[in-house]
Amino acid sequence: MGSDAFGPSIGPSVAEILSSHESGSGSPTKTAARVADAIAARGDDGTWLSTVGREELLAAAAEIERRPGARTLPLYGVPFGVKDSIDVAGIPTTLSCPDFGYVATETAPAVARLLEAGALYVGKTNLDQFATGLNGTRTPHTIPRSVYGNEMISGGSSSGSALAVASGQVPFAVATDTAGSGRVPAALNGVVGFKPSRGLISTVGLVPACKSLDCITVMAGCIDDVDRVFDVMAGRDDDDPWSRDRGPRYSGAPITLGLPAVADLEFFGDGEMARAHLAFRQRLAGRVKTVEVSLAPFLAAGELLYQGPWVAERLVVFGDFLARQPESIHPVVRDILRSGTGYTAVDAFTALQRLQELRAEVGRLWRDIDALIVPTIGTTFTVDEVLAQPIATNTKLGHYTHFGNLLDLLGVAVPVGHTRDGRPHSATVLSAAQRDDLALHVAAQILDEPRPTAGIGTHLPTAAQERI
């Protein structure tokens, strides 16, 4: 790969858009026009499933401009997209399955917070049907491709959310991540994918994939954009039984990073990806304290997701539809849903007990490290490769992500370079729940982004000391 790859063309950041709007050099209506033009210019490339019409978008931007104190709003006129598994009032929610779709009567609280903060809703983004997949090909609509070209998959299930950001149409997009659905497409399109601790962003108004694991996430071009959006979206919701408070701000104390033993890393025969990641690790280890960590308990937990009873949890929402209209479901998704019928209550309790053992083992690791650095993906695939082996390729894509929510971790996928043949290389910062601010700080340092901390202490190397 690499001959026609070109990578992301990320547009103005949230901060840049706000500066333009606040100074008067730009305005929400001008930004809305730019976004509408950009979407029209790209045509149907699999990014969007529905968008607000140009005139309606301009009218919505003008309404934001007329709000009292509009220029003080934290997301004044900033455009964004929403994955089409999350409700926006008056807009169809389809989960990339038209026969399942319905028109939402209420807006999900996470999205409502963005709208109240002055953000401009642009449209619904494409996804693997029922949020079941990590590759972006499981859709009856146009199959999206990565911005790196050469028929590389976009990743999924939040395929359109990543593309909307990577193609410069919006500075951020709302996505989800149950098993890697936010991190994998971020990696394949060279953007940041932030999966916060579960419960920090309300999942009310999200059609569940696996309700006990689901997490609403943010795609953006930089950590500062993630911070701004996360500050708006996060908040307790008494209607969400998984809701919980954010953890403390990072104090500036010294950080110790865990690195998996090299023997534990898997790149599925992709020598260029292995070379890129090991070079990144070497730079990282030379600039911050690192500790070798076994990846075994993480991977063991990941195997429980699709080789255990959690696949049956998808039937809580989609079981009746599967029984009534199986022909309306994508064949690969249909087979995955049907596989959930084979598990028993004994299987579920056995898996839950094993998972608790693994959680305890992983929990002890956080005594010695603040965060763990892993590849986001071990290799890449073309659309044809995924269509030829839909299950095997998808499993490989989730190798470093499947265990995240099962182990109650947070993750920040960050672009860290390219392979020698021109493909994107991404690493993920993982940490224990409610260490979100610390993990975002580590991610910002990796990307050489300045970021304020709650205290003064030892930091990872700055830009003058070379990007990590």
C-alpha cells in the first residue's frame, strides 16, 4: 500500500473555529456554508447517512448567532456529526439498517449538551450495521474507504464519524465504542479516538449494542478538541444506570508507562507495522520511565467478548427484529446475532467469574503504572480482504481493543506516524477507569500538544525534546 495514499486533511480545529466566530472574521453561517460545500463536493463516499440540507443548516447556524450571549458559548457554531445509532429528535435513527429505523422523538442527552453549548448539528454518520463490526464494510449503503486510499477499509463501526473528521468536514464527531468501534477507525484514518471511562458520558438515547459495555466517544483532530468537547458532554445522568463521576485532574506528578513485552505483541505478519511500532516504543522508552507488562490477562479478557456470552447481549435489543425480519439484516451481522442464541446462563456466569479474575489481575498492574501503551491495530486490510474473510479480519482488528470495556478501561487512540509503505500507525493510551485526564495528558504529550495540568511536576518531554 502507499501509491495513492494521501492521509487525513483535517480542517480548522474547534479553537480556530471559535476564534474566528468570536472575532467576527468568520461566523457560524459562514462555517455552515463551508461544511455544506465540503459535503456536496465529496458526494456519497460512505461518510454520511443523512445530512441537514444546506438552507436548513444555514438557518440553524443563524439561530445560534441570535442566541443571547452566543459568542460565550463553549462550542459557538462548531459543526459536528453524530453516529447513526444515537438519537437526534426529528431525525431517523437507522443503525445502517433501514427496516429497523425510526424517527427519534428525543435527543440523546450527550448530544443535547452539545447543542446547548452552541454546537451545530450537521448529520448522521455511517456505521457497521447495529454497531456490529470493526471494519466499516457491514452496511447496505456505500462502503466507506480510509482517507489513506488504496482501497483500505475505514474501520468501524464508527466509520463515518472518523471520515467526517479526517476529511476535514467537521472538527469532531460523536461515535461509540463497545469493542474498539471508536479507536479502530480513528487509527485507520489518522485521527484521535477517545473512549472515555464508561459512564462519564450518558448513553441514554444510544441504541445499545451491548448495553453493559457501550460507551459514547469522541473523534477529533487533536487532544485540545477532545478536551473541549468532553468537558461539555461529560456529566452525571440519573437515567443512565452506569453513570458515574469523572476522576481527578492530572496533577503533574511523574508518570510511569507500561509497555507490553515484545513477545506479547502481535502484528499478524505485518512487518512494516511491527517496525513502525517498535521504533515508536524505542523513542518513548528513551524519554519517560517505562515498565514491562504482560499483555496476557488483557488478551484473555478480549477473547471472552466474541468467544463468550456477551454476543448474546446484542439479542436483548435486536433479537425480536432478527426473528421477524432476518432478511433485513446484513448477512455477516445476522450470523453473529444468531451465534448468540447458543449460550446458556451457565456460560454467562462462568464467563463473568473468569472476567472478574482477570479484572483483579489487571487491577494490580495499575499499582505500578499509570497507563499502558499498545498498538491500536496490528495491521490493516483492504475492503476486498475483509469481504473475503469478514470474521477473521475483524478479529485481528480488535486484538488490542476488545478487552477495553470488559476490563473497565479508558483508551485514547492517537496517530503516531506511518509505516514505510505509507499506511497509518496508531498507538493507544490505556488506563484504569476515571484516569481520563491523565491518559489525555499522555496522549497530548505523544502528539506534542501543550495541555494545562492541575499541578506542577514532572512531565513527559516537550516539543523541544523531540516528539515522543
